[in-house]
Amino acid sequence: MTGLLGALLPAVPLVAGLLGLLLPPAPRRDSATGGDRARTVAVTLGVTGAAGALALAVALLLTVDGPTETSATWVDFGGLAVTLGVRLDGAAALVAVAVTTVALAVQVYSIGYLRRGPHDDVDVDHRYPPYAAQISLFTGAMLLVVVAGDLIMLLVGWEVMGLCSYLLIAHDRRLAGAPAAAMKAFLVTRVGDVGFLLGIALLGVSTGSFRIADVLAHDHSGATLTAAGLLLLAGVAGKSAQFPLHTWLPDAMAGPTPISALIHAATMVAAGVYAVARLYPLFTAAPVTLTVLGVLGAITLLLGALAATAQDDIKRVLAWSTVSQLGYMTGALAVGSPSAALFHLLTHAAFKALLFLAAGAVIHAVGTTLMSEMGGLRRSMPVTFWCTVVGLGALAGVPPLAGFWSKDGVLTVAESAALEGTGPAPSWVGWIVWIAGLVGVAVTAWYAGRLLLRAFFGTPRLPLVQPHDPPAVLRWPVLLLAVPAALLGLTGFVGAFADRLRFPTVPVAGSEDGLVHLGPGVLLPLAFLLVGAALVTWGWRRDPAADPAAALGPLRPVFASAFRLDDVQRTLVVRPVRALARAARTSDEVVVDGAVEGSGRAVSGLGAGLAALHRAALPRAAAGVLAGALLIGLAAALLGVVQ
């Protein structure tokens, strides 16, 4: 029964997505009836697929009891087998519930967010069916990653997500930055995916099977395991936006806001973290990989948090916040706690999806993404305001909201790894993750407070706009996500579902029973939280009309540009690649084409010369033949006379 549920889980949204792609296109700018009919079918398929997947995920969560696996050989390449099957445990079931909950909220939210109105795009109904179908495919692909029992099947879901993210970010290609942002996301993540593919191939060849259970049970050599782990981390850095492959994620804000909620909460960016947790025994057996992951996670954590402090676009604040929170997750993996990483993944899925959908409600109401053009929205949009308060509080780690428990879990295991050396990586990795995490708490509180103050307090900066809370189809998904964002921590490590996140083969640093418990160390993160909140409030109180980011002084443009890493990548990678491409093109045109065309011209010239020579020689040849004939005749006559 459990195996059937696991197999159906990704199949339901995948089938809904494929059926949606087969729908005939709605007419453009023609009768509204045709567009409405196609849209209705697309909505039905999208919502039904997401709701069915959520029901299956909940059923799986209630029935799974310990790790179970079902598989059947699909292809056998001379003993190297690829299998079709699922690998299920409590962690997979919980992540599946998070994915399907966010997917259902996004499908319902999109009904109202992407609609035709008096001032809206008249072609939105034409674009909606493929949009809803791509969300379903995206959901199914992530669920395939979650339940896959074979590395090749995991890779299939991994790559389908990459394709769907490209299509969804570029949903409205008329927007100035959408096509470029989609291409950037696709190319940057492809850089990492090359390493991911090579890592999977190396593991499969050394094991003789791509089945995850076989790969984990195989006794790999140290060099092979380290090489495979580092290659896999390249893919993780791309999908989960870790330094230096993080630059695609903020630009992905060019896509529709519901897609931002989907990509930046429980699906694509979570895939890398989940993949490491899924294969965690391989990484613990090669501590170098976790050392690299810890360093990258600490850098990503601080870089994302600092970049969020100076953004004016509300969606880019949340995007850089996602980069930072992913650093917490990879940091937890590095110091020895996949449970803490996955718990923060779950709470982040709830509060970050909540924040993006609440931001979408604000954008829908005021018509801009810039916080400098907002202000004073708490009275006109009370439901959105309080949901945003819950989301930002969970993001900052305010007790007793969900983010407090999960973030404290990460900091607890990092502290234990630093002070007691309990992690699989060297203790100094624990130190940098712990210190970066503490600083990140203060910075997160600062930019979360700034967002709340700039958008919802002060005086309205668009006096001609009359904002209001969104209609029910936009409001209810936000309210739905506010519940786990507020309460998930109370049923996490300290509640009934705590055992669902245990990894029996991997001890969790800083604990004896596999769980993280609150201790005296909680006071330090709370102190950093209060410092960050106090600083932004003090700066705002001095001048409510001013942006608290002005206090950053000359650092503001540096943080706003995320330390100009895009420029660095453009200089070190993009321009050299373009120069190489131009050189290759020139070489092809001058050398290769020149050689081919030159040889053709040479042969043509030779033929023309021979032809000219032949034409000029004909009269001389005729004269020669005649002269020869005369000479022969004369010679014959003379011989006759003599005789």
C-alpha cells in the first residue's frame, strides 16, 4: 500500500500537467468564451492534480512506518542496472506534504492573480493553461525527486524542474527582464547539473547500480567517494542557490509572484538540500565534502542576508532572504544534522511561501514592487498585514513561531559541533557556521523589520492608489499558509512528528536521541534577534519617512549589488566565454571555411587554366597533325623515287 501511494504521488500532478499541455490553445483577443472555457479546464486540472497529490502525501505520512523501498529493474546495461521504484520514509512524506501544500496554495492563488481585468493583459487567458500545466509538471518533478529510489529517476525529476523553472520564469516574455532571467537561471543551474550528472555516473559505475539503497550500501573507495561527493555538490550549489552559483535566484523574480513562492519555498531550491540529506551517509564518509559545504553555506548565509538589507524591490528582499536561509540548511548538513536541515526546510517552505503570496497581494493592490512607493498599508490591508507579520516573525526567528524552533535547531547543532567537535567535519566548520548563523539572525531581524516598516507603516507614498485586502481566492491561500508558519514548530522537534525526521543511520550532533532540544544557547540567538530589531526600529523612529537602509552609508550600494558578484561573474566567465565564442566563430569562418572555400577556388582556378590551355592548343595541335602528315607523305614519296 505504501509503495502504491509513493508511486502515485508524483504521477498524479505529472498526468495533470501533461493533460494540461495537450489542451487546445485559447483564442487570442477573440471571444472571451473560448478563453474562459480553456481556462476553466486548466484550473480544474491544476487544482485537482495538486489537491490529489496533497491527499496522497498526507495518506503516506500517516501510513509510512520506517524506511520502505520497492523497485523493479528497468534497464540493465551489462550489469549496470537502472530501476523504477520508490524509497520512502517519514522525512520523504513530510517533505512531500510541504511541496503539495505549497503547490495547491499556488494553484488556487494563481486563479485570482493571473486573471483578465479592465487593465490586465488581454492574453492572460491564452497563457494560463500552459502556466497551470507547467506548475503541475514542476510539482510532479519535485515529488519524483522526493520519492525516487534510483539516482537516474531522481535526475529525471531534477532536470524536469530545471526546464519548468525556465518556462515559468519567462511566463510573460513581454516583460523586459523575464527572458534573460529565465535563460540565466537555466544556464547557471546547468553549470552545476553537469557536475551532478557526472557524480551520479561515477557512483553508478563504481557500484554497478543506480539504486540508492545499493549506492549507500556499497563500500566505495575514499577517492571515488570524495570526487563523487564534490561533483554532486556542484549540482546542489546550482539548484539550492549556494555561492557562487546563487546569482540566478534574485533575477528569477521577473516571473509571476506565485511562481516565486513555488520555486523559492518548497520545490526547486529545496531539491539540493533534500538530495544531500537523502545521500547523507555518502557525505559523512567523505568529510571533505561536508567541509566544502559548510564553508559555502556560511558564505551564502551572510551574503544573502546582507544583500537583502539594501533592496528596494520587495520580492528581491525575499529572494535574497531565501538565499540566506538555504545557507542555514546547508550549514546544518555540514555540521552533522540532516534532521535540523530538513526541519528548517519545512518551516521555510511555510513562511516563505506565505511571504511571497502576501507580497503578491500587496503588489496586486498597489501596482508596484518597490517599497519606496508603498507605506501605510496596515490599515487598508489588515489581513495581509498580520499574515506578513507572522511570516516575517517566523523568518526572523521570533518565538514561538515556526522559524524560531527550526533556526534554533540549526544553531544548536552548529554550537555543539564548534564547542564539542561532534560533527563529521572539523570543528572549525562548526565555528564558522555558528558565528555566521548568529550574525545572520541579527541581519535577518533588521531587513525583516525594514520590510515591515517600509511597506505597512508610515504615510502612504502613492496617495492616488486605494489599496485593499485581496479577494477570497487570493486571501485564503495566504491564511492557509499562515497556520503552519505560526504553529509548525510546536509539532516539530518538540511534538508528535519529531521522529519522522530522524535518520537512524546518522546521529544528530548535539543530541542523544536524534532530536534537537532547546537549551541555554537559545538566549544568544534571541539577543542577536533583539539587537537587529532594535537597530532598524531606532533608525526608523529617527525619521519615519527615511529608509533605514540609509544608515548603511557607503555599504548600501555594495550590499544592493550583492557585492557586485554578477559583475565578477560577467568579467571572469561571461566575457571570456563570449570572447572564446567569437574567436571560435572567427576561426571557423577564416580557417575552416577559408580552407574549404580556398581549396574550392584553387581547384576551380586549376580547371580554368587547363581549359584555357586546352582551348589555345587545339589550332596548334591541328597544324602539327597536318605538318606531320605532310612530312610522312614527303618521306614516303622520296623513298619511292630512290627505290
